[in-house]
Amino acid sequence: MQARLNFRTAAPDAYKAVGDLSTYVTQKSGLPPLLIDLIKLRASQINGCAYCVDMHTKEARAHGATDQWLNLIVTWRESPVFTDAERAVLGWTEALTLLPDTRAPDEDFEALREHFSEEEATKISVAIGLINVWNRIAVGFRTQHPVDQPVVAAA
């Protein structure tokens, strides 16, 4: 796979605008870093964004995530690793990321509201929207993630 274009240089003002929202979400929203990582990882898994999964897995490790926690995000419904609040965020992330299919069901919103204030629910929703923007840019333009250490399972 080859990158289609470099969006950073193709439209620097658009890149800056999305970057400014990223700065807000990660540095000014008050949401815990691992919660933001959880949102970014689950949405990126759903959207098939290898660049973002790679980046946000590394960030989550830096924020203290364990390998088990990271490995089980994709199967969160079947694992006891996640708290009820994390499950609510995962459900809401899936609901908003798959919006045409889910229509953001009341039960997912109510689960979120059991654990988070209206302000927090809004900020969580903004974080979900933001990673979906990044995923669409990265997947759409075929942005390549770095390969840290190649591993070959079979020659």
C-alpha cells in the first residue's frame, strides 16, 4: 500500500484545525489520558486504521495500559478487564462510530450517563468524533505507520 498524498502539506490550515481540536481533547478537556486512548483505539479498530491503532497503542502503553487491557479492547464485551465506566465509553464509541447502523441507541447513551456528567459525555462525544475524523483522513489517504521491528511468521 502506498500513501495517496500528504495531507499535512496538502492543506496545512485544515491539518492545523484538526490538530487544534486534538490539542483540546488531549490537553484541555480534562478527560483521563487512558480514557481518551480507549476511545481512539476502539474507533480506530472499527475503522481499520492501522496508523492510528499503532500510534494510540503506543500512547496507551506510555499512559500505563497493560498488554492485556490493550489486547482485549477489540473483544471488550467478553472480557472482565474493563470497568463499567470503560464499558459505557466503549459502547458509546461503537454507537457513534457506527452511527448509520446504530442511530446512537438510548441504552448506550444511558449507560454513558450512569458514569459521566453531561459535560463529560459531551467531551467524550467530541473525542469520538475527532478520532473518526483522523481515521478517515489516515485511511482515505493511505497514511503509513512506521514499522518498528519487522517480524516474519513464515518465510
